[in-house]
Amino acid sequence: MASFIEFLQNNPLYIAGIVLLIVFIIISLLKKAVKLLVLVVILIVAYSYYLNDSFDSYQISVDPLQSFENKASELIDKAKG
């Protein structure tokens, strides 16, 4: 390891190359992280839209049942009284 460090100290061009390689690797990892973050945000938005849509369809199916129940209870009250 010491000979490698000495080699790099004697050849500054190799140091620049290694630094550039490290910078490119870091940039590549950041780009992948951003793409992953965008994908996660898209999935969360799509899932929340799906949940909202399914909740709305549930409310639509429950409303007629409640109105039917209310009318049935009114008819029962009229029949009793």
C-alpha cells in the first residue's frame, strides 16, 4: 500500500485521474438516487389516487343504501303510526 501511495505522489496525473473517477462515481450514484426518488414519488401519488378513487366509489355505493334505509324506516314509522 505504501508503494502505491508513493507511486501516486510521484505521478500527479494519476491522482487527477483517480479524483475524476471518484467524482464520476459519486455523480452516477446521485443520478440513480434521484431516479429512484422520482419513481417512489410517482408510485406514492398513483397509490394515493387509487385510494381516493376507491373511496369515492365506496361512498357512491353506500349513499343509495343509506337513502334506501332511511326510506324504509320512514315507511315502517308510517305503517306503525
